[in-house]
Amino acid sequence: MRCLLKSGRVYQNGAFIAADVMIEKGKVARIASSISPRLGDRVLDFSHCFIIPGFVDVHVHLREPGFIYKETIETGTMAAARGGYTTVCSMPNLMPAPDTREHLQLQLDAIKKSARVQVLPYGCITMGQKGRGQMVDFTGLAPYVCGFSDDGKGVQEAELMELAMRAIKKTGKVLAAHCEDESLLRGGYIHDGPYARKYGHAGICSESETAQVKRDLALAARIGCKYHVCHVSAKETVAAIREAKKAGVDVTCETAPHYLLLTDMDMIDDGRFKMNPPLREAADRDALIEGILDGTVDMIATDHAPHSDPEKTRGLRASLMGVVGLESAFRVLHTRLVEGKKILSMERLVELMCIQPRTRFGIEGGLSKGQRADIAVIDPGEEGVIDPAAFLSMGRATPFEGWKTRGDVVMTMAGGKIVYQK
């Protein structure tokens, strides 16, 4: 059956135009100012809505295999569809970690069986995803992964990172780095800033992130691999990446909604405010926003990291690190940065959440004739409240709980199939 999306504001080449979209055989068949339906076509009227390419999240934790009490491929991709995502890239901190073709196949089988949207896994950088020791067989894994990462662990040795960059460069894949110098953590679990000092918490310094980024940028400048920095949180990191880009280094980076909208002084002693890297200070938040505006920060990812309720209800000291974000990301960003402070345009938000992730990671699909029909429909006037109890994800810990929002996903289509409809 053909499906006709009528009367929307359709994202095309960086702007919105009034148009209809015809979907046929899972692909975009036609985009025109007016398309007349044929007998038997399914017609959906999206007057006053944005029709956009589906969002792409290059940083999610789906927890399967190994930790299905936290999340599964099915629940995680249901949450993704609810949030307007049609492709998610799954991080490798699994059991077993995807460090061999055999281990990766367990994840690929689960994806084939249960995924509601496209899932592209990362392969590990090191065996066991330990951030040190023996490297994986990059060539053997490359055809099956979107890139390589040890997310959750920074690669601790410069010599090992250099070898990994050289080997990954040969595959043409992206090296997505979790940058964290473990020698600088000193037992910290939130940002080493005003909140930690006021309430007696052990702090994590910004240097623990920035030091490895600077090390890696120097290596990438010499080696020329596709280098991507995960979950940037610190102003010093933004500055280092900006200078590297000016010097011609092939580097991109992501940040997350919580780093753009919150600071350490917004926290309370609750596990839903604990993530890695941590919420930092107002100057860091402002630097990230400036980085988005000047192009230093390339994309927004959620770092969706679900845990069970017992793991997230032990306060800041004892809760595990990680919050969920797939079902709230667009809503809070649109509300605060587009509708509220008018820092971003809707077009720019689409670039950050969809176009630039697709470009960097070579992900097909979207909203052009002949492409796989990966589409999200947004009602910019839809009002709501972030309610974790209503999440499709098994994770409930979000720092945005209770936030009032304006703008929401009303339909998501993956490969021409409707996978979410409000």
C-alpha cells in the first residue's frame, strides 16, 4: 500500500517547504507541492506539522545482550521510535562485548529479531572493552559495525590509541572516543564544582576529559583517521576541538541535551542527575551552546543509558551513572532552545539531530526521492510533561522529569513502516 503524507512542512535541503510526500515500497517516491491520492492509498493529513528525516542517535546503550533487566533491543527501539529516531548506534558495553565476530553476532541476531528501528552496532576498540590491552580485529568487524568505540572506558595508553587509529583508518570507519583519563578521577562521581564543594561530594575534574581529547587530537592530526569525541561536557574540550578543526583535523563531536540545558547547580541528591561525564558549570553549558552555534559541536546524541530502579535510587554517591534520553531529547531541546530562548531554529535542530550524524557516519535513509523512508512527523504545538512512568524504555531516570514541553513527535516511519503513532 502507498502512503501519502499531506499538507506538511517538509524539510528539504536545509529549509521547510509546503509539500506532500508519497511513500511507496518503503521508499520516498515523490515530494511535490500537491499530490493527488489514488484509490487505495493511505492518506495522513499533517497540516501544521513538520515532516523531517528521522532522527539519528549515534550514542545509545541498548543493554542486550547481557543486561536485559535494564533494557532490551525491543524496548530501547520502541523508545527510539517514540522519540522520532529511525536509526540508533548501539554502544559496546555489553556481555559479551562485541570484540569478535562471534560475540557481535549475538547482538546482530537480537537486532534482527526485535528492533523496531534501524540499529547499527559499534565494535570495541580493545578486547573485553577494557580501554587497555589487546586491540580487536578491526578488519574482521568493520563490515558489520558503524564504527569502533570503548565507550564507558577511555583508551588509557597513547601508544595503544595510536595503533588503533592507524588500524581503524584502513577500514574507513569512525573511531568514537570516550575520553576519560582514569588517573585524574580520584574517586569523583559528580563534577568538581560549586555543588560538590557545597554538599561535600567527591568531584570529577574537567581535565579528566580534556586531557585525553588533546592527546587524541594530536594523534589524529598526524594519522588522519575519522575521529569523533563522545559526550563533550567541558568548555576546555570545546576550545580544543575548535582549534583542531581550524587546523584541519578530521574531528567531529557530540554533546547531549542534559549538558546543553542543565548545570551542576540544577542537581539534587538523586541518581537521575548522575551521568558520565557529569553535569558541569554554567560556563561549560554556555561554551557548548556557543560550539553548536559556530559549528564546533557537530551533533546532539542522547547517551541513552538505562539502569534498573534499584541502581538509580541510591542518591548521587551510590547510584550508577547514566540517564535515559530517547523519549525526551527532542521535546526538551525544542521547548528550551527553539521555542523558548530561540537560540536554535527548527532547521538547525534537524541538522544536529539527523543530517550531520547521517553524514559523519555514512548512514543512508531520510527524506529524498529514492531513499529509504525514515521519517518523523513533529507537531510543534503539542504540549506535554516529561513523565518517566509513561516511557516505553525500561529506564526511568531522567533529569528532565516533570518538565513541561511544547513540540512532540506524532508519527515515526522506519523503512516506510509506521513504527510509532501518537
